[in-house]
Amino acid sequence: MAIKIRIIRSVDYLDITDEGEVNFPESRKALEAILQEEIGSDCDILLDYRRTQWVLSTDEIFQLVEVILRTNDAFRDRIALLLLPGVNFDSAHFRSLCEAKTDTPIRTFTNYEDAVQWFY
């Protein structure tokens, strides 16, 4: 069976203020717009944070993932996050946030090939 993976780069929806801070309300709206326009329910989602120059906390990244979780028809059933190695990201905390909110399979990766392979 063919797998469809929709890659959403953080630079495509993160809204940055003139002061260099992430504007989360606008970023969530932009992500919602991407989900409504471009994604079908037959796709898995790969969120690519590798080119993100801004320091996002684990909780802030989860807030952005929640936008996808609230859009039930936005994806088939899996979400992968691609992060740079060594970033200030707490995988265990992220996993506990996910487990408390959803049974949707969500995994984090630091390697593109590993992330894509997980969908197969």
C-alpha cells in the first residue's frame, strides 16, 4: 500500500514578531490554514522543525501539535516530528504530554530517513 506523507516545515507557518519572538496565536492560525487547504485525511504528517532558528520549548511544540490533533480530518493516523540533534527538547516530557491528550501515534526523530521509515 502506498503511503502519503505531508511534510509541513515550521518556517511555513511560524509567525515571528519584529522582536524575533514567535507569535503563537498567529502561528496556530497559519498551521490551521495549511491543514484545511492542503492536507487530506489519507496523509500522515511530518512536522519538520530542522530549519527553525527560534528556540521552542517542548510545551510550545506540543501546543502546535495540538492544532493538528484538533483537526480530526487533517491526517490519517500518525504524526512525526523532525528535530535537530542536540536541541533543547525533552522527548520524555513530550511523550507524556501526547499520551495524556491522545492515542494518536506521535514520534520524534532527529534523522529524516528514520522519520520516513517509521511511516512504513
